[in-house]
Amino acid sequence: TEEALEAVKEIKDKNPRVMIAVGPQAAFAMTKGKSSPKRLFCMILNPDKLFAQTRAFRRVSLNISPAFQMQKIRDALPGRSRIGVFYTRAANQAAIDALAAEAKKNALTLMPFPMASAGQISSTIESKDFAVDALLIIPDELLGSTKIVEYIIKEALRRKIPVVGYNSWFAKNGAVLAFAVDYKGVGLQVADLARALLAGGAMEAAAFAPPAKIKISIDAKTAEKLGVRLAPAAIQQADEVIK
């Protein structure tokens, strides 16, 4: 933290018109001190939960919108309307509420399974209440270790339940459908915001932009093994198809 704060001070001493922070540590350091110059940040997941004060900054986050996720699940997995998701209430209840609202708009039903600990996952999967057509995995600190995620995917596939993941790792590890933020696109978005500020644009309070470009991967090979029907249009529109 001390090194980051010193770096921010050195930059401010050069009187920049705009400062850009990449990542949570850089953004945290940039929030300290006086509000000048104008500031932007990017490459942060759930920024509002990390830094309350970042509401004053223009930003491009790594959050994939709930509307996008539900639309793509509906389009890629026809006939699979019950979408299960594991989560912890304290960290992700707001995200679950947003996903549930968008699911309803897309004629889907979100079936949330709140977890107090990762140890509850096994019993939940084996319970009669775990009657889902697909399983969405969202970023969750308590449930997000590689070992836990691999277990969830393994158990879901064993039950012929397609998994939907939130980054490119999932596409190579059993998820039938995976989303991934286009990082170059995020950089271009931030550059556009910086250009607007340099041209005299105002700093809008709580201005927020989700990633403009999301890459979609479909594992048609795993889907075929599971007997999961994929929409032909979704396959054609995917950025990556594993066969």
C-alpha cells in the first residue's frame, strides 16, 4: 500500500489532467488524497463493494450484466428454464436479486442456493431440492477456489447438468457455456472516457460502464456427451466453439 500511495503521489506531482487506475490495488491508492485530477478506473470486479468512494469516479468494471447472462443462457440452452446458482448471502445477495429479475424477463427461473460454507455444497447437490436444468457459477469469494469450482462442475456433469461459467477458464474445464470479458475492449472503453474528459467532459457521479464486449465460448463436445441440446444460432454466434 505504501508503494502504491507513493506512486500516486509521484504521478500527481507531474500535474496530469487525468489519472487511470488498473486493478483494485491501484484504484484503492488513487482514492486517497485530494480529488484532483480527474480519475478513472478499470479491471475491477464488483467495484462498489470494494470501494464506496469509487462512486465518484468514472469506471469500466469487469462485471458481466445480469441481462446479458440470462439472455445468452436462454438463447443457447433452449428448454432449460430452471437455472441454479450457489452463492453466499453477505457477498452476493444483490447480484442474485438482479439475476432473478432478469431471469424472469427471459422466461427463466433462477433457483438460488445460499451457502454458509463450501461444505454445504455436497449435501445441496444431493438433495431432492436440487432440481435444476442448468447451473450458473458466479464470482463468489467463499465458493470460488479452483478446487471447489472443479468439484461443482464434476458433480453437475455427473448429473448431466450443463454448467455456465464467468470466464474463459470454464470453457476449458467442463462448462458448456462460458462468458469472458474482452480486456482489450475494456482498455478501449477507458481510453474513450479519458479522451472525453480531456476534451472537457464532466465527471458524472456514479458513472458506470459494464464491459462493452463479452466473448462467448460453447463446448459443443461436452454438450453432446451430456445430451444437452444447443441452439444452432448460438453456436454460430459464439466466439469460440469446442468440438
